[in-house]
Amino acid sequence: MNHEKESELQFIRDFVADACFENDICCDQLRSLWTAYCLRHDLIVDTYEYDQSIMDIWNVIEDAGGGGEQDTAFWSNFDSFDDFMCAYLV
């Protein structure tokens, strides 16, 4: 992974670590950041690189307590999170 791509992914990780996903705006901002990242770096949904990167983001959400314990209106587990995040890419 090149430095610029890794820096952008780290920005998303940092956003996730600091965000409150009980707020709809934060969920929408995350999806927008993710969509822009995927378009900029030609990530295609359900490919190995895409799946590894989205799982990386999910792991940060779970570490921050925003996974299954703190459900949002948009996701309650990884599958629903993955569906939410790729909505503008498919």
C-alpha cells in the first residue's frame, strides 16, 4: 500500500476512533469518507483488498465500542455495516 493511500486509510481509522455513531451525521460522514477513499483508489466492493480494508475499519469500530454493543440505526453487525458502507459503490 502506498504512503498516500495508507495515510488516507489512517485518517478514516482516526475518524472512526473519535466519532459517536449514535449520531446520524457521523455515520453519513463515515460512509462519505469511505466512498471517496474507494473511488480515489479504485477499490471494488467484494474484492480482497476492499474486504481487508473494510474489516480494518470495522475492527476500529469494535475496539471503540461501536460494534454490536452500541448499535446504530444503520448497522448492528459487520454484515449490516458492510452493506451500509458500500451503498454508493454498488
